[in-house]
Amino acid sequence: MRAFLTMLGIIIGVASVIILVSLMNGLSADMTSQFESMGTNTITINLVGRGGNRTFEAEDVEKLVEENPTYLSNYSPLVTASVTAKSGTDSVNTTVKGVNEYYKEMQNIELTAGRFIQYIDCSRRQNVCIIGSYIANELFAGTNSVGQTLKINGISYNIVGVLEETADSEESSGDDVIYAPYSVATRLSFNGRISTYYVSAVDTDNIDYTVAIIKNALYDAYGSEDAYRVTSMTAMIDQVNEMTGSIAAVLVGIAGISLVVGGIGIMNIMLVSVTERTREIGIRKALGARRKNIMQQFIIEAATTSAMGGIIGIFFGIFMAFAAGKIMDMTVIISAGAVLVAFSVSVGIGVVFGYFPANKAAKMRPIDALRYD
């Protein structure tokens, strides 16, 4: 029991490190996956102000793509509006996204029925829409809704497609959305202005140069860098990984305090052990044991105690990481590096904190140890 209580600090410290690193790795992987699903070659243009003699319209973005086929492939405006969708007496509050025909390929969108937005829908401002599985379930009870009519803010739209389920058809998820031609969605946004565009880069290896081309074109139009923001998906992924890495480092540092506390516990119990075994030390020295033999005995004992605590902590940490991931519905990725580092640190702490008691035992004079009562 005393040995287990001595190891408890090490167990908690190692388990905490593994749990935190595993959950942060899972969180980072989930966020990266969400960004990658939007396309790692996607560049986002946000127009945040006006400047110069003119604005940057959809025709300007299309022209920019056509003039740079080596670096740019597709583009799509993005207009977002909060709306009320109604069918019969049923209604839901949802989001309309106004896009063009290239958006499907750029965002890897799949359909279960019907078709996506086409060029003619945008050019003729046709009231057509594609609905998510959540909308289909709520307003049409999951039946085939292609060809039926949906009222969005009181205006009738013809449903031409249904999106493939991606988020269990939950409210406010990726399935709770309606896609419409961007030329029609501008009327729903009560703005009439497109402020966001997605552009696809041909090669992610040249993403920085591609971003520079876009920024130069925007600067020529606005004459001010404050009027726009251009961000690439790869840059956002790097920022997310850097942010989660920094958070993980802070959390691991906090969890590492438990390892230090555990090391102090090992040193304390080893000092008690030296005191209890003083006569044993004297007998060993009288029989010819040298200083290094006594030191080895106590250092190995301290290292073994911390190593056993580290092993128990590893299994406990892995179990708790998966349990926490299941409770919080998070992805858990066990890091072999984190396991190895946590175990190595636990053994190292046992050696470091076991040195002082071992040194105290090794310095004892045989005659004094034998006379100790």
C-alpha cells in the first residue's frame, strides 16, 4: 500500500499527460479535417470595405481566374443569409448559401438526389434550391423532395436536389443548410452585395504566389490593403495546428507538476526506507559492499517504483482518454511520442529524486549503521 501511494503521483502525472495530448491531437485532427473538407487549395477573399474607384464584383473574380489559368482554376461567390423555410404548416429557421456551379466541386459536395446549381440558374436568377438532409427530414419527413416547392422568406423555390447527410441531420450542422444561386441569394441577404469569394488554386505548392496574384488584383481595384482580406486554407490549417500545439504544451506543463509531486513522494519514502534499513546497510558494508553498491540498490529501487507507476499511468491514461473522448464525442489519437516521453520522464524523476536518499545511505559508516537502533 505504501509503494502504491508513493507511485500515485507518478500515475496521475503520466495519465494526465497522455489524456491531454490524446484529446488535443484528436481536436487538432478534427479541425484540420473540417478545413481539408473545404479543400486545402481553397483561397478565401473577404471584401471588408470600399476604396478606389470601384468594387470587386463576381465578373472581376471570373476574369482574374481566366487570366491566370496556371495558378487559378475555379471560383464561387458566397452569400449567406439567415432565413425561414416553410413547407405547408411546417417551418424551420436555417441558413441559405448563395453559390455558383463550381462550388460543388470546390467543396466536395455530394448529393443523394437531383442536381446542384447550374450556370443557367445563376445567369437567369432562377428560384431553385438544394436542401440539406435536416431540412428534408423536418419539412418533408425524409421523402423524396426533389421537384417540390419550398418557401424561403415567403418566396417560392423549386427544390432541384438534396444533399448527402454528413452530420447525422442535426440542427445547426452541415445538414441544416440550403444552397441557392448566388444571384438570387443576394436578395435574401438584404445587402445586395457579395463580400466573400472562394477561389481554387491549381497547385498548393505555389499557394503563396497565388495569394499574391489575388492581392495585387484587389489592391489595383481598391488602392488600400484595408479593404480586403485574403486567406488560404493551408495557412488556416497551419494556424490551427500551431494554436492547438501551444495549448497542448501549456496543459502538459501543468500536468507535469504532478510528476514533480510524485518525485518528491518517492524521495520522501526512500528517505524513510533508508532510515528503516540502516542496520541492513551497516551489515552489507561490513560484509564488503562498496559505496556504489549501496547507491545502486536505492537508485534502482526508486527507478523501479517510478517505472511501475509510469506503466500503470500509461494504461490508465489510455483508458481514460478513450472514455473522455466517448463522453465528449471527440476523436482521440494516442501519441506514441507522448507515451514514451511521459514514461521516460517518470523513470528519470525516480532516478533524480532517489539520488539524495541513495547518497545518504552510501555515505553511512558501517560502525554507525550497525549501532543504529
